[in-house]
Amino acid sequence: MTRTLSAPVTVAFDYTRSTGPVVGRFLTGLRDGVVVGGRTSAGEVVVPPLEFDPVTHEPTTEFVEVGPGGTVASWVWVPEPVKDQPFDRPFAFALVTLDGATRPVLHALDVASPDEVSTGMRVQVRFAEERVGAITDIVFEPESDGGFETGASAPSSTTVAVDPVTGVIVPVSLDYLYAASPEESAFYRGLNEGRIVGQRCPTCQKVYVPPRSACPSDGTPTAEEVEVSQTGTITTFCIVNVPFLGQKITPPYVSAYVLLDGADIAILHLILGVDAADVRMGMRVKAVWKPEAEWTYSLENIDHFEPTGDPDADYETYRNHL
């Protein structure tokens, strides 16, 4: 039996959001060396402050400076931290009720072993030397024998902050292992050999590239491997004019669906070798491969498609593939 392929995949982007007056007040406080909570209509002091009261649904307007000491309400040990956690060594996550607050906040506690943590122990906030207005500006640590002492300038909770935090950029990342189906594995192996292969449905005879385990039209398992042409027709396309983070090609350029000869479904790829304004539906194009030494199990082995110079395909030949 042919071994299926798998590969690690990371999906990542930077999420940018405005903080608003409540979260912004909390983050500005962290930057300035204080922890700010919000008081609810029921008299609770919550950290971080809630943007809207859970009972009245009114915006939170009363803020209270809390801590920097607190008490551990509950905790869990992290023996093997994963990427982007607060520490690259074992630590604890703890629910800490800060002095002056009535509800605990969940955050990292810097201790060397689980023997150093217990419910009810006293802890304190440790501020980072350089702060930007983010939750990572603080961690918890065991309270020193003499109580908490900080050299940070701690303005009152009623002080109007200078240059308040109004927005944050948060990296979002998901790592996972993608396992290809047997049909997809054959497709990727073909690319590693300089070929483009699909699967044919035995019932409707449609050829799918990349292949499908079953025909989307009638549900019949696809059993026959078919090598298709490396020449095809542009069915639809878009011109990319907007720059974005990580962009490898200077706009404008064209991303198009290419219906390869012998296939019944188009693939999305890059069109180069022609002015973006001259790309059109029906244009005949061919695959341009990267040097063989750079090939791997990826559609990126094909660097791009470029015009063949042949006459455009008749609309009737691709009208059902738009």
C-alpha cells in the first residue's frame, strides 16, 4: 500500500483591533505600572474590567486600582510549555484574586516547581522593565517576605493617562499536521516528479485536479489516476492591486483559475510573463516550473503560468467551468 504524505502546517496572521475606552484603560494601566479593574453595578471589582455590566448592560465607567498583591484561588502546573506561552520552562497558570478585586484573573505564575505553589498563597505582580500596554507586561511571582515593593511610578486610578493605548496587534498562529489522502498523496508525488495528475470518476468520467477521493457530482469513488496537460485556459481571474504583509510580488499581478487540458476543474495559480491589463478569459497558458533542485511535494513547484502565444480558447470550451 502506498504511504500517504503528511506535513506540518502553520496558519498565522497578526490580528489588529482597537481597544476601546475600557480595555484601553486596563492596558494603559499595565504600561504605566498599575493594574486597573472595573466595578460592576453589583459591587464586584473585575480584572480585566468588563466592557459592559453583566446586569445592566451599561458601559463600564468606574475603574479601581487593584493589587499589586493577591491570593491564589486555584492553579495548574505546566510541565511542558508550548510555543508562545509566557515561559519556555515549566511554570504555573494561576487564578489570582488581586487585593481590592472580588474576582480572580488568570495569568502566569513564575515558580520553579509545583511544590512552590499552593491555593491560598500570596503572590504579587511583577512588571516587565519595558512595557508596551499588553497583558505580557506582567506575570505573577511569589510575594516577597517584606510584601510588595515596586519602583514603578503608580498613578492613581483617576489619573488621565498620557498617550493612552488605543489599539493592539496580536499574533494569531495555529500549528497542525496535515495528512493527505491517498489521492492527494499521488498528486503531490506527481508534482515532485514534474507531472500533474488527477483522478477520474468512473461514472461521469470527470477528471479532478487536485484529485478527490470521491466525485462531488455523484459520490462515486475515484479510482483511475490521470496525468493531465501542463497547458490550459484561464477561466476567471483577478488583478491584485493592494499590497499586504508578506507579499512576494509587487502589484499589480494576476491570480487566475486555469483549466488544464484534460481536467474538469480549474486550479488557482499565479499568471506572469504578461502585463496584468492584458490577461483575459480564454487566454491559453502553460506551467513554468522552478528548477528541479527546488522541487518538493507542493504545487509551488510550478512557479507560475505564462501565455503560450496560441489563439484564445473558444468560450464554449470553458463556459461550464466558470
